[in-house]
Amino acid sequence: MKLTVDYLKRETRNFDLECVFVLDLSNKDIDELDQISSCTNVEIINLSKNNLSDLAGLKNLANLQYANLSNNKITSLVGLENLESLKTLNLSGNNIQDIDQFFKLRDLKNLTCLILNDSVTKASNPVCKNQPLYRKSLKQILPNLELVDGQSYKLDVEIYTEEISESKDHDFLKNTNLSPNSNSWFDQLDNFSEKRANIDKITKCLEEERQKFKKIYEEILESMEKSNQNQKI
């Protein structure tokens, strides 16, 4: 389905599209976005579960901060290059295969949260399977990213995972190379205690980042709810 100005007015229940700040057009069988630029002040948009492959229609939404484009047919990120206000972008469940597509977003300094692989819905992209280290590559391309797929860059997740794995797969003595006959038994024990303390600290940081991500999501839902209430009034 192709968007028209009249359709947007009916869906938003708003004659003046410049007054639309939250736009939910999920699951509407939309395949073209030519007229969506009429919503010049929209800040939150949900276009999930449509048939979108071309995002060029979004290029003039200068105030857009949160965009849910999940479960479409997107292969190219052309159209997102100039969305300087964009903070959160959900692209899970699409057909993005090349990590180089994200070079188109490198000027988006406010983009801190990106979703390509949704662990809850299992919606993903080929690039996540084709490039096992895609998260590391994304951080190099987009250094301002803080969260990808709900995981934080503020701590070394790979080291955390490796240390947790060691503590599970090896017994106490093997994991720390401790030996009752070792001259440095107490020194090594201190090192092990320090390592465990670091793991506890990392675990705490992870939980804080998860709560941050949850708060962002709740803020989006709250804004959408308020907008719907205002439109009904």
C-alpha cells in the first residue's frame, strides 16, 4: 500500500500533520513512504511489520528520535543518512546482509541504540549470521553506539563471557592454576578473589545497562500512549 496524505490524516485523526509527534503505522501492508514527510515534526515512528524496502521517504524527518523499522524487507539504509536527531533504531527482522550499509549512518552522532537481532522475537538479519563479530564492527563504524541488541559497549562483554565460562567449565584449582605445593598459593588466591570481584562488578554494570534500555522502551510506550489520548480528545 502507498501512503497518501489523506490516509495519514485518517490514521492519526489529525488534520494538521505537522502536529503529529508519534506515528504508529505498524502492520498496515505499507510498501511506499513518499508522503510521510508531511509529518515534519514526528519524533517517534513505528513502521514495523510492513513491506518496506525503500527508506528514502524518511530522509526529511529531521526531528525523528525513535524508529521501529523491524520486520520489513529492508536491504539498504539509504534514506537514514541525514536523521541527525535519531537515537534509537530497530532494524531487526530485515534482510540487511552487508555491514558496510552502516557506514551510511556514521554522521548520526545521537544514535546510541541499535537493534539488528531481537533475542525476544528471534527476528534478525543475515549480517548477524554472516559476520559473527558484527557488534565489534558496528562499534568501529559507529563509535557513539552504547547499546546493540540490548548489550552494552561500556564494558568488555567478551572478557566477561570468557571468565564466566572458565569459572563454570573448570574446577577451582584448575581455573586458577592453584596447587597446595605452590609457593605463591596465597598470592594466587588473592588474584582469584580479585577476578571474582571484577566479575561481580561487570554483572552489576550489565544489569544497569539492561535497566537503561528498559527505561528507553518504557518512555517510547508512554509517549505513544499520550499521543493516542491527545488524538482522541
